[in-house]
Amino acid sequence: MIRLLKLVVIFPFFVGAAQFARADGSDFDAKVRAFLLNNPEVILEALAVLTKREEQAALEAKLDRYPELFHGAPQLGIGARDAPVQIVEFFDYKCQPCKAVHPVLEAFVADNPEVRIEMRHLPILTPGSERGARFALATQAAFGDVAYQAVHERLWTIRGPLRTEGFERIADALGLDYEVIAPLMESDSVTARIDYNRNVAIDLEILGTPAFLTPNSMTFGSIDIDVLSDIWLSQ
């Protein structure tokens, strides 16, 4: 049924072209008909192009609903905050591909200073994922962006579960008072930020991490920097 409806959309183009040709005194309509009968795969190719355009338009319409993803105040990321090419990465501290690609992204941004990768917490894999996100966000609330970035980098290095003992060690190593951070981990503001990211991910049908967004593209599950850079640098 969907394919039939799309044929109804495409067919008027051929009819219109044929009518124009008849007005011009040519036999273009007969040639078009003969060509399509001899090459029906052209219609399938046109349908594929139309489908891709519709999917792209639908994605961009969804992304347009969240302008703050790309125009909000930078909080945590890689690269200059005022870089003209803004990428948003949804990540999870327990996501091994996220952890593996992190130094690759740092090297990529170093080579492409026009790019900024803003990082957003999407803790979906384990209970520890959310604990880690809450610890990082609570650190920001208590001690600011510099401490937040430092904690973020330390969390990547934890190989085991993300638990209170590990958070205390990180705080102590960075000279931060964990007793100040701990109560903020369950604060409404931290919960709201995590919930917002999850709701965006659900709406955009993000199926895993890492997920990378631009104003007109979405890629998840891939950590091939060559593929990603082709998308990002064409923005």
C-alpha cells in the first residue's frame, strides 16, 4: 500500500512531463511510456530516493524540536565551546564502545578544531551507569565545570562497577569533598537532566550508545571515525 501511494506521488511527474511534451508537438509521452515499460527498475530507484528524502525530512523535523541540543550553553565536551560544527554525543560510562572511541574523538577534534563534541549522559546499560552520571552531574552542581570535566575523565578509567567507593576515591584524588557531592546525586536538577536526555533518546529512537547527532543527522552504534567525520565535516 505504501509503495502504491508513492507511485501515485511520482506518476504525476511523468504525466506532467508528457503533457508538456505534447504541447510542444513531440512524442515525448510515448517515449516516456516505452522507457518505463522497458526499464521498470527506474520507478523502484525513484521510490528509493523518495523514501530516503522522506526519512531525512522526518529526522530533521524531530531534531528541530530540540534546538537546545545544539544551541544551549556548553557544559561538557571535547573542543572549543564556540566551534562552528556542533556534534552531540549521547554516552554511557559503562558502554565499552563509548570508552574506546573517546580518545579517538579527542584526537579527531585536535585535528579538526572547527568541531565541538558536546557530551550528554544517557545511562541505559546498568544501574552503575546512572550512578556514574549522577556523580558527575552532582560534582558539576557542587564544584563547577572544571571539576565536572575532571571527574568525567576519571570515570572512564574505572573498570569495575561504578559504586560509592570508586566515587570517593576520585573525589579524594581531585581534592573534592564527596560529602558535599553525595546529597546532590539525588537532587531534582540532576534527575531532570538525565530524564530529559532519556526522553529525547526515546523520541529520536536512539537504540544504543554512543549516539551522535547533528542538526540533520543521527548515527548510533558506529565508532568508525572515518565514517563519522565524513558526516560531520559535510555539515
